[in-house]
Amino acid sequence: MIALSSALPRTLAAFAAGALVATVALADEAAIRKNLPERLPGFPKIDEVTKSPIAGLYEVRMGTEIVYTDEQGNHLIQGEIIDTRSRANLTEARVNKLTAIDPVSLPLKDAIVWKQGSGARKLVIFADPNCGYCKRFERDLQAVKDVTVYTFLIPILGGDSPAKTRDIWCAKDATIAWRNWMLEGTPPPRAMGQCDASAIERNLALSRKHKITGTPALIFEDGTRVPGALPPERLEKQLLASRKSS
């Protein structure tokens, strides 16, 4: 009974301290949400305000974009937080988490598919047929073992990209047409007559939904998203890491 009585004040004190911290955090968030848009006209809609790993510094999230500010929104910091002990880029890790895409949620029926070896490892690519980096990456992929590649065609580079995308998708064998063009430079046969190319529009809508604005865009098994092509050694490391964590 005595032990319980002596512990009670400490419990109440801890509860009160926790409540005070929560109240201060809410007040800081309210100030940030009020001051930033007022002082910076055109400031994007704030989706989330959370404490950063640095005392007194808050993370402000707008969609998948992150900036940092003090508790009153008096100063704005655009940049990255690096943990000097682990050398981890905490901002990059946070953005990667925000932009991750679950491959299981993707409509793979709208993708061109090819595989090498067992095909055990999975890689999703958003690509434009006129993208030079996509062509180089496609060639690099030929040396990757045991991978299944799903390519969502998105004609976003202008010119004849829409027509070429349609010709590839509507070919008798879209996979062969795609690889012939990307690897050999052999133009796909011109699509004649009726062809259901609605998948292309769905792919474009999908890319807009996930804010994919450049090609190639890579999605790995664990949802990790990488904008742009990776050199072979980095690609192999990411495939292994994604396989282990998925």
C-alpha cells in the first residue's frame, strides 16, 4: 500500500509531463500551419506537420515534398538531414517511404512482361519508347539474372511517342516489338485496324496518380521507387535488398 502511494505522484507527474508535451506540439503545429501560408503566398497545402529527429525542428510535408521549420514557422529550411553516426540520409529515407508503391497493387495486365532465368526477382518499369535512358537501361537489364520485368508504357516525351507506344502495344507480340525497338532499333509495325489501346491511357492515369513525371521510373519488390536508370552494380544491390525485405 505504501509503495503504491509513493508511486502514484510519480505516475501523475509523468502523465502531466506527457500531456504538456502533446499540448505544446499541437500549439506548434497550429502556428506552423497558420504562419507559413500567411507569410509565403502560394505555399503548397500542408498535409502533415511532425517533429524531426532534431530538437526544435519540424518536418512539414506537402504531398511527397518535405521541408523543415522551427516551432513558429519563422524560418524555412530546404535540404536533407544526414545522420552523421550512421551516415544515413534521413530525408531521403522518409521520401522513399512516402513515394513507395506496392507492386501488388499495380494492374500488371497492362504491362509488357519478359523474364530471364527463373524470373524469381521482380522489377516494374515505367518507360517511354523514345526515352534514351530507357533504351540504355533495357540493354543493361540483359545481363541481370533471374528477373521478371514488367514495363508500363507511358508516352510522355511528345513527338511520335504516342503513336509508337500504340504500335508496340498493338503488335502481334508486344514483348517482341518492344524489345526489338529498345535493343535493336527496329521500328514496330504500324498498327492497322482496330486495337484496344485503352491500357495506355490507364498507364498514363496510373503514372499521374503516383506522380511519375520522368522515365525510366523503377519500382522494386519492397515498394522502393527509384527515379531514373541505375547502373548494373547498383541495380543488383537494390534487387537483392528489395528481395530480402519484401
